Amino acid sequence: MSKYLPLWPDQASTMASQVDLLYIYLLLVAGVMTALIFLAVTVLAIKYRRRPGVAAHQIEGSTILELGWSIIPFFVMLTFFIWGAVIFFQERTPPADATEVYVVAKQWMWKIEHIEGQHEINELHVPTGQNIKLIMTSQDVIHSFYIPAFRLKQDVLPGRYTTLWFKATVPGRYHLFCAEYCGTMHSGMGGDIVVMKPEDYALWMAGGSSTPLAENGRALFSSLGCSTCHRSDVKGRGPDLAGIYDKPVQLDDGRTVIADDNYVRESILDPTAKIVSGFKPVMPAFQGIVTDEQLNALVAYVKSLSQPAQGSAALQNAPATSPGQPEVQ
Ligand code: CUA
């Protein structure tokens, strides 16, 4: 599209053409509606103009006509909403097989952590044809992760995770913007998304040895003393964490919540916020003690206890993982 009409940025993800099609449709419908109104105004102004010798007479209106020009455009406009909602839900729902990448924003840079252990600043390398899920948080203020060539934008907030997913289609270097005013250097808070062919990406990944994120998390888990209470045997003072990720957890106030990224994060920073049924609120809070990067490593570790099949991040040190989980890949 951008080849013929340089009004659009490159299309480099599976979402890009869908978003563009909807946008073109919006422009067309808006154009047709505008033309119809202008045409009607012009034709009626000429037809019913004041003429000498012709007496004006009152026209009483038409219910059918009024209903028609209200109801028909209503349904036409509703197509914007339906089409937009379909794309929105696609963009909001990461595929289960997506490779996870952690993003930490701060004034004024983007820090990227691959679960394989690679770290990047203001650059994100991804392969074509693979679903990538970004798990993002901010160390300070609200930022926004914006890749025009992917037609994607997501706010990045302090104190919680937000996610974004995409499948890149065309190798190349695409600009990454911060799209939320975040201080003096906001306009300089950018970077590049480097999309590579899978074989080039594998080479890039292999270069430079790094400790997988979940491995770092496991080291932290024992150095912070978590492993003394979160044990798989029955005497554990905290719940056994093997197999809990993304599963329902029964709380002592009767609620049931899903142990997703934000739940694990909150349970580390503020353990008394949601007490697991059958346990006492004895865990110390880690708010202000662990950094966002350490938190990501801990979350990746807890996750790895439930995802035996997810790439090199799988760290099997617990015997009981969820038995019913299908193998990914
Ligand atoms: Cu970060 Cu604007």
C-alpha cells in the first residue's frame, strides 16, 4: 500500500493491512456521506429557490423519509464499530504459542529482556512469522509503546503489566516511538524494531551467551529466601508454585482469581493483597526491594514452573506440573 500511496507507513505485521483496510473503508464511507449531503443541499437549494411570481407553500415533512435517513446511516455507521471491535479483540488476544519478551520503560529508554536472556536497549530483534507477546511495565511514569509499521500502540504503566502482541511479516528496521508525553526527553525516547528472517534471528540469538531470564529468577528465588517457604512438600508455609501459572487460585476471602502475570507480580510486591486460601499472611512485602527487572525474572521463573514446553526457559525442578497441559510447538 505504502508503495503506491506514500501516505501510509510500511506494513510489517499481520495486523497492518487489516487496520489499513478499516481505515480506508472509514474514509470511503465518510466521503460518500459527505458527498450525499452536499449533493442534497445543492439540488434542493436550486429546486426550491425563490422565484418571482411563484408563491411559497409549506411542506409538512415525511415520517418515512426521516426514519429512512436516520436508520439506514445508523446501520452503516454500526459497521465501523463491528469491524473495529473484531480487530480490537484480535489485537488484545495474544495467541497461546507466542514467544514472550519483557519490556521495561523508564525516562527515557526502552529496556528489552528476552526470556532466553538477551538484553537490549532501545532495540528489539524479532523474527518474521512468529507470534511475539510483549509483557510491559514502567519504572516511573506512563509511557506508550508505538510501532506505526505494525499499527500497534499500547500504554506502558508503572505498577502493573500491560501486554501487546504481533507477528512481523517483512524483514527490516521499523521505528519505535514513545507515544505518551513522559517528560523532557519524551520525543527522544525511541528505538528500532529489527525484524529478521528466522535463520538470521537464530544467528543473532546464538551470539553472546546469556543466562535465561527464568534461570536468573530461580537464583533470585533462593537468594531472597522464597524457596524456604514456597516448597512442594506439605510443610511449606507458602503455596507450592509449580503448575499454578494461569490457573484459578482460591483466595481465603472466597474469591477465585487467575494466577496471571499481574497476580504473580502483585503477590510478590504486596503479598497480603490476595491471600491464598489455607495460608496465613506471613510473607514480607517486596515492594521497593526488587527492581522491575528482578520482578520480571521472578515472574518468568514462576511461569517456567508451569510451562515445561516453552523453549529454553523451561526449568524443570519441580516434579508436579500441570498434567493436562498440551505441549506447545
Ligand atoms: Cu516515554 Cu514518552
